Amino acid sequence: CCSARSGESSSAAMDAIDTAPDSWDQEDDGEAQVDEQLNKDFSTSLNVDAKPFVPNVHAAEFIPTFRPKGSTETAEPAAPPVENGDAEMAAGDTWEQKGSEPSQAEAEPGGDGGQAEEDSPQEEGMEEEEEVVPTPKVVPTQPNAPKKEHVNVVFIGHVDAGKSTIGGQIMYLTGMVDKRTLEKYEREAKEKNRETWYLSWALDTNQEERDKGKTVEVGRAYFETEKKHFTILDAPGHKSFVPNMIGGASQADLAVLVISARKGEFETGFEKGGQTREHAMLAKTAGVKHLIVLVNKMDDPTVNWSLERYEECKEKLVPFLKKVGFNPRKDVHFMPCSGLTGANLKEPAEYCPWYIGLPFIPHLDSLPNFNRSSDGPVRLPIVDKFIICHDMGTVILGKLESGSISKAQQLVMMPNRHTVEVLSLLSDDVETDDASPGENLKLRLKGIEEEEILPGFILCNAENLCHTGRTFDAQIVIIEHKSIICPGYNAVLHIHTCIEEVQITALICLVDKKTGDKSKTRPRFVKQDQVCIARLRTAGTICLETFKDFPQMGRFTLRDEGKTIAIGKVLKLVAEKD
């Protein structure tokens, strides 16, 4: 969170080591919490005057462009959108919210039992009327319609697996990007001899990403289905940008691991040092319970929708995913697709008769609801911040992990304890009066300056502040490290959206992987594949909770020299001694 401080004095380090217990059984829990309250009155009103639309009776016959994007039939000129088996949500639809179910449960984990639809797969060049204006980004909801469940989907995988292209194709198929915009991207891509990159430009918006064809920052977009509202988090695949990928995965409810079926590309991504392995492990560490594996580029000449190649990729991945902690039967779902042509994303692929499950978007819609409670304390880890202008307040971005936030509410920014007021809320760029857990929000705040906020700060309610501190005890699994790790080892800590330098000040005990038994004496060192309980101390004060109390803020990753060294969970917060 805070800027890393230069090396601490040797005496402080010795104190930290000496205060660590000789065995885990001697631990005592000492935690302090401070409450602050500040009440202000605030009210706003917004008047929007819309001029009524007066049709031109002498105009040429008009064919509406708001018809469902997924339909290949031309809409009747004067008829409203009609229901068919493949129609997207119309403006007047209402939605039912499914009852809460555990997030690990999955309907038809093997992908069987889905009804194949008769229509041919969507192509990027499908017939459609030329649009005069871009389609609206969101479909207006009726005032009395219940809110759709918000699901955050992170696309992860090795560089050049096709994550951004699939994200762009999904946005096109669901009507979030209009045909004219894509044609413009296609023309620009052809000028740069990058014809196949145009779909990814819907998510890779800055010039550097477009020139190099590599995602750098986590791209954001959203789309809606009949039952749910999805936020796409397009994570970078290059190993240089893994910290950005961890930030994206920390906001996700489910992950889509994109792998390339092309000969040589899958092997490169999956072998040691490839990002397929690291991303799957980091997603699990970030708390993602459900994983969809999209075997992309099935239309490639080296693959040609081959069942043998699909099964080969699947057989290599399943044992690794099981080792990482996913249950292949319940938590993992495999499906073939082509991001460039859109095959098996919205409609079943006619070239792929051997796959009988649902296509990708219908499968997402069929997943059970996540069990979220809005009664808990407000916890919103901050991902990014910016300022529009000095009079408009500071804008922050983040996913609401717990509790609910409403307009004009008084909140506290931890760990600096700034009291702020919510001027406005935007959920996926749509203004709203209140927000519930799971939503990706932009909040405009009053009472704090942009330079006083850092990514990793937490927005809390004054009655229930999150814990802050520098020293904590954690259980750590050493994933990959060439040499031994001793007290005094420094690494970079990634916990929720916070990145901070950390030092292992003491090793308390080793933990047996099979039995869970703890050693009675302190180990002098730990090495790869061992599990230990250690005391860690960060360079600056950070916000964190124990894994038992609040898992989203109690799991972390340790990285060093561009590699993930260890994963762990916070067991106990240690009070600072003056």
C-alpha cells in the first residue's frame, strides 16, 4: 500500500524475531479495532429533460437496428422484437433471480446434457443493417425489474492464446460493440498488417497495446444475458505483467483459462515457465472457485476441430489443475471454441459435432447463483483512482466484496482513516443509487484528494473498520524457489489489490502436508514444496483480515524476481508494540 521504506534497523529485526513464539501452540490472539463516526447531510437531485422524438412521416422505410445481435433473421420493419429460442434481452424484459446456491456447484460439470441449437455459428461478417449511431452500452431496465446477478469473469492464460479476441467477439455477439466500430477496427488493423487483431481492439484500447498486440493493463467490458450481468476482466498474459493479472483475478468470481490448441502454442504455454500454469495457480490463490477452460483456435489448419487434439490438451491440463486445488468434476469445465470466428461462443459449432454441451455464453448463463450476503461490513478494495476535475471529487474503482453502498453514505478509507462521502455510484458505467456485493463500481468521493489514495486501500463503514497492521502470522506453501528460505528473506506481497514489500522475520514451525501436524521446534529454513507457519512484516501499514474471518482479504501471493515463490493465508494479526 504505502511506499516501501528503506531497510529497518537490525535491532528492530531482532525484536521481531524474538517476539515470535517458539511453537504455534503458544499463540495468543491480540487484535484492536478503532471505530470512527462522522455524520453529514447530503442530498442531490438530477433533472434530465429529454426532448420527445417526432418521427418524419415522409422518411424512407426504417429497419430497427436494436434487434437481437445473435439472430441471423432480418427483423420486420414495424414489429417489436419477438421471442425466439436465441433472442437477446429486450428492453422490456424482466428477470428472475435464482435462489442462492453454493458457488462450487455446477450444473452438468462434464458439459453434457446441453441442448444443441440448430443455427449456424456466428461469423464476424454476419448480415446486418449499417448502424447510423453506435448501439447503447446498456439495455435500460424497468424501474420495478429486479437486479440481475453481477458476475465478474477474468480471462487468463498464456500470451497470444486469444483472450482479448474472445472478449471482443463476445461483446460483438451480445451487442455491446456495433458492427460499424468493428469494421473501423478491421480497416485500421489491415493497414498495420494485423488483420486478425481487430477483435481484440475492443478491449485493448491504448495505442501501445494495439501496436504490440499484447494486453498490458486489465481490460474492462461488460455484457448481459437473460439472467445475469457479466463484467469481463481481460488479464494480460505476458509474464512481465503478472502483477496486473493478479489484480484482475482478485476481483473475479470465476475464471476462464484460454489455451491455444495450435500445434506448439499449447506446449509453450503449458511447459515450465509458461503462463498457463502460473495463471491457473494464481487464480486459485485469488479465490476463484470455478474455472472454465476454453480450448481456443480449434479452427486453425493444424487442428481443424480435431477431437484427438482437444482430448490431448485436456489430459495434460487435468492433473495439473487437480494439483493446484481445483476439483476437475465440480469446479472445471472444458469446451472447444474459435475466438476469431465466434464458433461455439454463442451458437453451437457445426464443425464440432462431438461436443454436445452448451456453448460458452449459454453455459455462463446456466451457472448457479453465487451465495452473497449484503448484511456484512462494507469492504471495497481499491483497484485504481483518478480525478475528473478538482470540483467533481475523486473517483475510485473496485469490486464491492461485502456489504452494500448507497448514495450520500459516509464511509472510512483505511488504513489512513479518512472519512469520505459517496457523491455518486456507477456500476459498470451505469449510475445507480445503491450497490450490492459482487458489483464492479466507480465511486465519486468527497472529502479526500486523489494523492491520498493508493491501490490496496479499503473502503469500510465507520461502525466496522477493517484491520490494519504490519506484522502477521501466516501459513505459506513454497511453490518454486531454487535455494532455501531463511528468516530475513524479502519478497513482494500481493494481498487483495495491495502490493507491498514484505520480510519473513521468523519461521515458527513446519506443517506436514498430509496430516497437518505442526513441528514442535522452529525450523532453520524452508525449501520448495514445504509448508510452514511464518511471521511476516511489511514495509508499510496495510489492510488485511485473517483468512478465517474474511477469505478475500486473507489470502496472498509472494513473488520474487518475476516468479511466484509462495502462496499463503493469514492466520493471525500481531498487534504492534510501541
